[in-house]
Amino acid sequence: MDIAALKRDLDGLKIEDNEKIVQQKSRDFYWYSPVLKRQLDTVSGDLIVSPKNEAEVVRVLAACHRHGVPVTPRGTGTGNYGQAMPLSGGVVLSLADMNEVTSISPGRVVCGPGAIIADIDKATRAHSGQELRLHPSTYNTASIGGFIAGGSGGVGSINFGGLRDFGNVLRLRVVTMEAEPRVLDLTGEDLHKVTHAYGTNGIITEVEMPLTASYDWVDVIVGFDSFMGAARYGNALGCQDGLLTKLITPIAAPVPQNYFKRHQRFFRPGQSICLVMVAPHSLDAFLAFTRREGGEVVFNTAAMTDEEKKGLPPAFELAWNHTTLRALRVDPSITYLQSLYPFPNQLALVEEMDAMFPGEVFSHLEFVRFDGNITCFGLPLVKFTTEERLEEIIRLFQDNGCPIFNPHRYTLEEGGMKQTDQVQLAFKREADPHGLLNPGKMIAWENPEYDYRSGRTYLFKGLEKVG
Amino acid sequence: MDIAALKRDLDGLKIEDNEKIVQQKSRDFYWYSPVLKRQLDTVSGDLIVSPKNEAEVVRVLAACHRHGVPVTPRGTGTGNYGQAMPLSGGVVLSLADMNEVTSISPGRVVCGPGAIIADIDKATRAHSGQELRLHPSTYNTASIGGFIAGGSGGVGSINFGGLRDFGNVLRLRVVTMEAEPRVLDLTGEDLHKVTHAYGTNGIITEVEMPLTASYDWVDVIVGFDSFMGAARYGNALGCQDGLLTKLITPIAAPVPQNYFKRHQRFFRPGQSICLVMVAPHSLDAFLAFTRREGGEVVFNTAAMTDEEKKGLPPAFELAWNHTTLRALRVDPSITYLQSLYPFPNQLALVEEMDAMFPGEVFSHLEFVRFDGNITCFGLPLVKFTTEERLEEIIRLFQDNGCPIFNPHRYTLEEGGMKQTDQVQLAFKREADPHGLLNPGKMIAWENPEYDYRSGRTYLFKGLEKVG
């Protein structure tokens, strides 16, 4: 890699090559995983390039293609699996400056990939009382492009399913990694080529997302004597077709008591909880339903003064992967898993898995729509001991019918479906024929012979030593 | 009944006693049912009273209570089961003039019970891009109060379930039928007392309904070679969590060809169809999904000029009970049933029932959310021969696991759950102790000993002769 020559070609662009800063901007929240922490701790790019617009992206890609320099795109680095970490070094392409919200209309927003999700909502709310359908718990820091390229769903998935479902991304403008980069507008089925592909087969330069009506969501926490009480309540609440919620999150004791520092005073010892975001116009009916189901409302922002709410994070910052973050801040030995409890047996599976690892695994569910049904993902907290034990827990989940989306893997395939996404692979052949985009993340590209059933972790070149 | 004395007491109110007009305003669309047509054809009130506001409602009810005159409330008379027909004569209380939209805010509209549903939407769209969650196919003529008191769901139920689900009605203001009528504001669980109670236990004088984001819905008709193709497609479309639709209606050939006069030219012979209302921002993804599922788009208002669309009714006026209406206009011997195909066996049940009555019953489904799952109601068209045969068809549906909500009955219980609604009954005891509101519609009140398993139709006094 002739980085010096590349730099000359990029003259006039915003470039950062201070080693400390480059290393810092080559990271994400991979350290939630002790496995990834060990594997990826020394990963760093050679320089950060921050284009201001699509023309500059084209220029960077053409130059990097010419010099054979890898390019790893990055939003704000809030991923958890090293999605934006440059395993082969080279250029980290920060899209954070491409953050303009360019157009808002009924049901639609167009913006740059670097726009912070909360900033988009701020603009669409002020414009016409609209907001994005889905967001991660890193709402206030994550970029929309990073969410699309590296995420899968989150807050709002109880209404709209996941990011890869038809209709949850409307259009993506993508630049290819070729001698003369092409600019493509992808819609409909073509979107599957690049959503959740970690930027391995194109650089997103513009996104068009669907909007839904925005509300001043009310945060409510409902307490239960048992975790299964909270889980059954969450499931029943998700099945209430007329109650508009945005988050339904059962969490087992003692997680709330031990790790939700600023909310601790609201929980009785031993109380499991269900976090809920509910629309103000659904609140009356929601409270009636909750009474009927025997839930105890222990926290309700609609009934609190500004003074009482001061300093308390929003409910979604206790949910999804913020649950893990809050636990990690108190107990660094905590890590987590990601599981699916398939419909229609979700409650039986939850009960079974919840009972299997007392004192070691703590249940945390996120109810979602999934293929038209209400079911739940799990993001259980795990008291980490060894990688072998972590693997064993994963195997036990899977053996019991709960697929694991492994957050301790940096490749697309091992984290997700354990198989090649042929659509993504075919598009990479077309859009990145030299394999320069985010190397090492798509096994199907790096090693087509790799056997997913081997049980062995895929190790990208250069990372074998830490394998 | 001393109607003359009552009239004197109502001096100054808007009263109509022209016999022809009173008879006309004592009717609804009961004649969709040959059974109800025979039973109810001679039903008429004695006078129509049209209060302008709640104070006048209170005055009417107090006077009628004093004189022992029955009161049957009426919106615009678009019901199908004689909901608003005064079986014991007396006053027909037309609430049509209480039609003001008084307040609109995010997620909420407050209005009079007589407001026409389309007019409410017109106001809420202009105000803030919002619309009602649910409406019947009689959108342009039905009143909101009549929909709440006599309906159960409709267009939009694919997203929000039914009217009696928690959260689909926010508040009802109700006047009781007592010497000194009380005015009550009902919310939460209390709403179940009066929703779908046909006005038997209180007069609705104000409603507060939830709103959702409004869109310029696109009407699409998708063609299939077989009815089951259309049914499977409708089910799969309903399960697409990211595609925003408002109507998913599979209809078997030759119903579209024979009865949808103005759309006939779009259908090939033998083609079954699925009517869809889809949000504009979901259209691209919807069309991609439809291609993948092998559906043929035969009609798409987004691809038509105003000239091409001229004279064509909206898709929802081909759906729900407008399907029946269009068939009846061509063939007066057509009637219909209302069934549920319970989740998760809906498609197998649909296939079984669709095959059972060739040339006699024509399948028509409406996909909905029901307790958190996607399933379908049926409004099959029936080529009517005898009441005995109609009963037999009903029995065959029920014997095969498809509950029938019998549209050939004028009582609450026989049309719906075949059991006493204890909440409605208890509230009637409280709010209408003399049983003067809409007599004859609540069996539990009229004849507590009635045996629903007898198989015999309940006949209210005075109607026995036509039984």
C-alpha cells in the first residue's frame, strides 16, 4: 500500500493521519464482546478520509482503487461487531460529514448517510410531525447509514419488523469500488444487496427512509414478581393491536436493580420489569390493560414532573444493547448474546432458557413483529468466564431451538445466518471486483470453501495470530 | 305511548312526523339479508327527533322516560342488521346534526357522534396530516357514532384490529335513560360497556377517536389464476411488517367480473383478485414483493391519469360489505355471511370452505390483525335459495371451525358471540333501568332465560308473527 501516493491523490480532501486519532476512529463498541476485544484490539486503519459529498466519495474510491488500498466505511462507530473496523488497514472512510437532511415529505425522508438518527427525527418532527420507523438504542449517536449497513432493527421493530423487511428502507444511493466508480440508486428487492452488508459491496452516499407519525412517547416501567410474569405481559401487550407502543422490553431481576443506576429507586428487590414506550393517546387504554394483566406501574413519565424526570435516560437507553452497556459499566465481566425465540413457542422457549443458567445468564427480551407475528429476540446478559463456556451456552440455546445471532463474530455470515448471502456476494463481484471494501467481513468472498458447519471461527488473514 | 303529549314536551326541538319520512328514517340496510327483510320490513318509529347538542339529548331522554316512550338512536342508517331500527316504535333519535369536529391534536380527534367519517378525515388531514385508524366501506356516508355503536372494524383493521380492541376508541360521552339523565365520560375498560351495543344502554353524544398518519392511499388490484393464489398472497402481504397497507381483500372469480361493473374491463375471465390499499411510500417495495409472489398487477391508481380513474369508485368501495352491495345491485338473490377463519389455520380453512359450495357460495376475505396475528374474516356471497339452506351453510361453516357472525339476526347476541355480554347488560341495568333504549336488541335484557343453544331464532315481541 503506497499510502503516501494515495494521500497526494487525495489532496484537498479532509484527511486525518494522527496515529492516535486514526486508531480511535478505527474502532467501534466491539469490546462488548471479550472475544472480539481479544481479536480486534490492535486493528487500525492508516488514515481517516472524510468526504463532504458524493463527488468526493467517488474521488476517494477511484484513488484507492488505483492504489489498491482497502476502504472501510464508517458512520459514527456505534456498531458492536467491528462492522466498521478496517481489518486490513487502509482508509477508514468517515461519512459523518455527509449528514444533511435534504428532503422531507409524507412518509419519506432523504438524507446523507452520516446524519445522526436523532437529528433526522428532530428535522422530520419539526417539519411535519413525522419520525423514523426504527432506531437503535444508540439513537442519539448512531448514523442512519451505519444503522442500515450494520444494524438490523431495534426500537420500533414491535410495529415494523426489521430493517431488511420490504419497505423499511426506500432507496439507497451507492457508489461502487471500481476504476471509474458508478453511482447506483437501489430500490425494491435490490436494497437487499447492501442492507446489513457492512459496506462490503458499495458505499452508501444517500438514503431514503420511510417515516411514520411521531409522538411524545411516554416511558412506562411495569413491575412483576417473576420474570415470566413480565415476559407473558410483554407478549400479551405486543398482541394488543389497538395499543400503539414502540418498545416492549422484559428484563429479569436483578438486572434493573444492579445495573440501571439512575432508575434503581423505582424497583423493589427481586422485581422483574417490562420497559414500554407507549403513545400518549394509547396511555389510558394501556394502563387499563396493564391493570387487567396484574402489572404494577412503577414508573410513568406522563405522571412525573420535569424535576422528577431530571437526569433519567429515556427508556430506550435501558433497552436493546444499552441494557448490556449499563451492565458492563457496573460489571466489566458481563457480556451478552443475541437469540431469537421463534413464534409460536416463544414463551415456552423463554421459560426454558431462563431457567437453564441460574446466576450466569440473565434474561432480557425485546418483543418485535417478525413475519407478521409477535415474538421476541433475546439479548441475555452473560456473566463471562471462558470462551469455551460462552460457546457451550450458545450451543445450548441453539440445541433448544433458539437461533443465536452471534455478537462475538466480526463476519457477516457467522454473526447472522451462517450461510452465504448470494445476493450480497453477487453484488460484491459487480461493485467491488478487487475486494477492497471492508476486507475480511464477508467469508463467502474471502474463502468460498469455508465450511460453516466446522464449528471453527473464521479468522481473516492477519487475525489468525489472535484466533 | 302518548306521542302527542311527548311532542308537546319536545316543543322547540327538530321533529319529523311525516309517516313516509319517519318510515324511511327508521330503516337501514337490513335488506341485504332476506331474513331481516322479511322480519323487519314493517318496522317504523313514530317520530324522528334530531337534537342539535347534548342538552337537547338530555331533554329528549328525560321526556321519553317520563312518557315511557322507547328511543332508538340512529346515525346515518348505514347498518346492516337493523341496529337502528325501532322495533317497538317510539322515537328515532337522529344524531346526524351533532356532527361537529371540535378538536384535533396529535393522535386524537374529538367530534359529535353524527359526524360523517369521511368528513372527520377531511378535517384531520387538513389540520395535521392525520386520519382515523378504521372505517367501514360506507366511509362517505356512515357516522362515527353509528360505526362505534353498530360496527366492529373494517378498512384499517389490517393494522389496528377491531373497534373493541383497547385503544381504538379513546373516550365516549354517554347520556343515560333516566328521569334525570346523567352524562358520563367513559375511557379505558369502561368503553366496552357501550361499543357495539347498538345504543341499548346509553346515547353517545361525543366521541374521541385515535388518529394515525394519513396518506394518499394507492389502490392496486392484483390478479391470480386461482382464488387460493389470491388468498395466499393476501396472507403473505399481511405478514410483511414493513409494507404499509390499509386493505387486503381477496375475492374469488367470477365476483369481480360479474359485479364490479366499472372495473370489469381490468379483469381477465376466471381471474380471482386481491384488492389492496397501499401507502405511496410503500409502493415500490409492494410491487417488488408482488412480483416475487407471482401476482399480476391489473390495476394501479398510481400509474393512471385522472381521466383513466374517472368514475371508478375507490378500492374500499369494492370491499367489506360493499362487495355484497355491488353483487346485490346486479343479482337481487345474492346475500352473504360473515365468518372468521381462526389463526393459524386460516388458509387451510379458507381452502376447505371455498371448495364446499360451488356455484352457491363465493369467497371474499378481509385480512386483519386479530389478537396480534394476521388472519382473515370472510364475507362470502351466498346465492340465496331458502332460509333453511342458509342455516345449513352457517352450520357447515361452524362445524368446520369457522365461527359465523350471523348478519341475518337483529340481536346483539345472535349476530355476535352467542352469549350475554355481562358488561353491557350490567350497564343497561344502570343506564336504562326501564329498558327504553333500542328495545328488542339485547336478548339478555328481554329474556334472561333464552337458550342460545336452542337453535331457534330469538323473536322480539311484535315480530313473532313474521318469525
